[in-house]
Amino acid sequence: MDKREMNCIGIKRKRRSMKRSRQGVVGSLPGDLLIDVLARVASSSFTDLFNAKLCCRDFLGAAEDESIFQHVSIDKFPVIHWFPPSEELLSFLKQCVDKGNPEAMFRQGMIEYFSRARIETGLEYLKRATEKGHIEAAYVYGMILLSRGGQSSQQGLNILNSMKVSRSNYLKIRECRAKIKAVIREMWINNSISLNEVGCKCQEKNICIRKRNFDDEEDVDVIGCDACGWYREVISFCKIVDGVV
């Protein structure tokens, strides 16, 4: 056996030794800690999660925990797959939806409501994502309820008002509007929303309040209440859905 062959054997043995050592360290960690580590990895990168699963059997087993699918980031995946995705990817994304991933439920709600015209199913996914704290889902869900009028309008108003409790949230509203616009542009719209009257009393009472404009950072005096402000916003949302803006 020449020197080159001996070096190759030595390298292989070293790699096997390192792998056993790594597996031994990981295997000694509590299961809850493994899941917490993978959840943090998943929240920032699906690729890193996939690589961690290949690292050792302990990570592979822990990666099937429900909380992993709830926290994994799917931002790099398109909302609509124009080319057939692999069965593995479809299965993974379905598990994200089924196990309560907020972004996955938001996307599914958008597809069900606007593309497939399955209104109640779409609203249910958007509601579940809203309850998980997903701001874009809350915006869309609130807009749809507000546009319906009646009791739904008040429910939508409550959801939307909860989004703007601080100055930073005004910026978030602008950002989420931009993201929603990008999502809608990827979709084939088969169901729009009709705009019913949003009940408010401020016009007849001539109430003047100081509000922050969503499109700039200056405060302006307007005649209106919260319902009026969101009513103007829902008109803009309808135009986004209809492809006018």
C-alpha cells in the first residue's frame, strides 16, 4: 500500500470518527433542546434545516416535531408554483399548513379566497394566521370583514385597529400592503371583494381628529373616525385586488 492510499484511508477514518463524535454530542442533548435549536434554525432558513436533518439521526427525528413546521421560514418559496414542484416540497408545505405555520396559512388563505373562490375556507386560514400574529393575514382578514358591512365590519375594524397601536406599526402597515400587492400579482384572481357601506357617525358629528397618513410620515387633520380611515384603506385594497394599482 503506497503513501497516497494510506492518506486516503486516514482521512476516511478521521471523518467517521468526527461523525460519531458529533452524533454522540447531539444524542446527549435533551429532546426539548434539540427541538428548540432546530426551531431557531428553521425560522431563519429552510436550507439550514434540511442540512441539519442530514447531519445526524437525532436531528432527523427531532425535525419532525410539530413546532418545527410552525416556525420554519418559507419566504424563499414562491406563493404560486408555475412549474410542478417535487412531491417532497408539496408534502413539506402541506405539513406547514396543517401544523399551523402562520405564513403557510396566510398563503393558503389567499389562494383559497382569491384564486379558488373558496370564501369560507380562505377566511378560516386567514383567521388562523391572524390569531398567530401574522400581520399581513390580519390586514387582509380585516379588510375583507370591513368590506362586508354590518357586524362583520365592526369585527374587521377591531382587528385592523389592533395593528396600529404605535408609530412603528404604521410603517408595518405600509410594508404589509406592499407584500400583499406582490403576492396578489403572482395569483390568478377569480374572486374579488365587494365594498359595502362602513357605518360611522363622525361625518354628521363633524369630528376632526389628527391621524397619521399611511403613505407618508406626517400627521394630518381629517374629518373622520377610525372607521373612516380604514374605509379609505379598504378602497385602496380593492384596487390592489382588481389590479388597478
